[in-house]
Amino acid sequence: MLQIQHMALLKFKPEITAEKIEELFNQLAELKELIPGITYFSGGYDSSNEGLNKEFTHGFLTIFDSIEARDTYLPHPEHERVKAELLPYINDIIVFDFAA
């Protein structure tokens, strides 16, 4: 069975505090308990010294146990709630999913 790895890279607006970012990441992490099929969540700030982040400041990885679980997550009301809370605080986002 293929797992789906759902990655997001975020450019937070410069005025957003570390406390607000932590609150938002806590909400993202809680989705693992609220939406079936999420097997893993991790996220945080960019700590690379390569200089290749293109001003994306944070990222997260969510792993789903199947394509169907990912497809359930995307329109799920809890995901939509957290997404609506997050989007006003960011300048840009990249989302990329792959099967592993």
C-alpha cells in the first residue's frame, strides 16, 4: 500500500510572531488526532544553511496511510478550518504530494 507524503512550504509574513506561528503549527499537528488516516505530522522553521529556501521560512510534512485518506483530508471541515486560520498569515505556499 502506498503512503502519501504531503509537504507544504510556507513564507510567513515578516510581522507574524513566533508565538502565532507556534499556535498555527499546533493546530496543524492536532489534525492527526481529528482526521482519520494521518499517520505522521512534523513541522517547523527552516534551519538549513544552504540558502536554497527561496525565502520560505517554515514547512511541514503530513503522511497519510493511503491516497483515499489524503483525499478525505483535503475537503475535511477540520482541515478547512485550520487552512482558513493559516492563510491570512502567509505570503506564499507550496504544496507537493508524492507516493512512497
